[in-house]
Amino acid sequence: MSSSLETLVREARTALGRESPVIGQVDHQAPRYELFHAPNSICSQKVRVVLAQRGLSYVSHTMNLFTGETYLPAYVRLRMLGCEQMGASLMTAHSGSTSVSHGGCDPAVVPTLVDWQTAQVVVDSKRICFHLDEMASGGAALRPAALAGEIDAQLDIVDNLPNYQMLSGRPPGTDTRPPSRPPGSGVEFAMSKVERCDRYLKDHASDDVLVRGYAAKRSKELDAAQRLFTPEAMRDAYARAQGGCEALERVLSQRGTRWILSDEVSMADLFWAIELLRMRNMGAARFWTGGKRPAVEAFLQQAEAIASVRSGVIDWPGATY
């Protein structure tokens, strides 16, 4: 085990300055995993649900997105190690999605998983979920080899939906987002992140690691402010989200299985359930209700009863806006 990893994790814990409970079944051994995550982060929700579905315990480090805790220097250092271990370049432009495969590694977001057994810092929610599923012993795999290609195709759809724009930008037409969302266009939200990076860049100008991290994050959020929230970009984002729901409707309508790809819950079911819950929370349930996409509506009603979805999202304090 790397002592440098121990130092990075200890400093990140200290920077948060709060109790970190163990989630899941506790025995005499310390949990193998530590998870840095946020209640309302959709990417964090995916990882929490997979951990629960696979029956894995972990130390839970919750982070507050609204106060900028993912920008804390100690946490950014830990993320930078994860980006390095992943072999990914830092993300300097914003695709509108959360996919690392479309842009690179963001040094100031959640979730981040520490696996003490392998001495890894695993970043990117899909990679974390794959890692957990592969490492878990016992129970049904969420990405069985026979269905891996079909599951991955569904995960790619979900992973590249425009959640950032739908969360932060003004929708086309009537704004049906919850009142807790700021009324601005999204530009203000992105620029607040740019300004936060500017402050950290000034405070840590002599630290090469942090400068690289904050500079990349600043570039990404400035790009978001400049491109993602125009009326045309928002119309395209909502059209893509509806297109994702239509693709799911076709798959569900053509299969005779209990779940999307088989009679057993797979990672595709969990990711889609979380995505649809987020869309509904953002006032976009009109994509499937009222008879528009009955198979999607029935799927979500069924998926809401999955215990891991309930514990990791529906019943998790602060998971909705």
C-alpha cells in the first residue's frame, strides 16, 4: 500500500472535517472501500446504488457541491492521482455529459473511490461501477459477460445524456425544474466555478499539481458558460434527452424479459432508473407520461421498488433538488 495514498486520503478526510460513517454491513475489519461522493450528484448515485446492490460496505465521505467542497486542494490532489492512474488527460472542454470518454478527467468532481486492497484511486462513475462489480465476490454480476456488449450500449446512452445542461440551464419553454434550482440561464452557475478556480489558482500559484488541476477545471467551466446554455444548445439538449427515452422505449417494447436485457437486474437497469429519476426531478417526466412512452413509465415504476435504488437515491438524504 502506498504511503503517499494514505497521506492523500487522510488529508482529504481532514479537509472535510466531519464524521464519515460506514455504510453497509460492518464486521471487525475496516471496509475495503472509501467513497467521496455527494448526495445529489447523479454520478455518485450510480456508485452508491451499485455498492448497495452488490452488498459492499464502504466509508462514506459526503461532500457539499453547493459550497464547493470538491474544489478543496486536498481533494483535488487525490483526484489528480486518480486521473494519473487512469491514464486520462485532464478535461478542458465541456461536452455537457458526465462521460470521461468524451473529454477526459475532471479533477474537481465526485465520485472518487479509494480501493485499499488494490491501492487504487478510481475515478469516473462508470469505471468505478465496473471495478466494484468485478471485485465483488458472490451474488449476481451486474455486468455478466454474456450481456456486457448490450449493457455497455445502454450505459453509453445514459452516460452521455445532457444532465449538466438540464440541471443548470433554462429549459426551452416553461421552466418546470424544482424551485430549489437557480432561475438563471446556467452561465452564472458555470462562471461561479470559473471564479472559484481563479481564487484557488491565485492561492496555490506555486503548486504545479494544483495549478494543472484548477486550470483544466477553469477551462472546462468557461467553455460550458460560452457554449452550453444558449437557447439552441438547450433545445438540442432536451431533444437528446427525449431521444434517449425513445431509444429505451424501443428496447423495452421489443423484449420479453422482466428487465431491460434479462430477467435479472443489470447495471443497465440501475443506470436507467437513476437517470429517469433525475429527469423526473428536473420536471421532465413529460418525456414518458401521459401515454407517450408507456414502457418507460412502467419500467420506472418497477425500478423504484429495487432496494438499492431506494437506499442510494430515493431515501438518501439530500439526493433530490
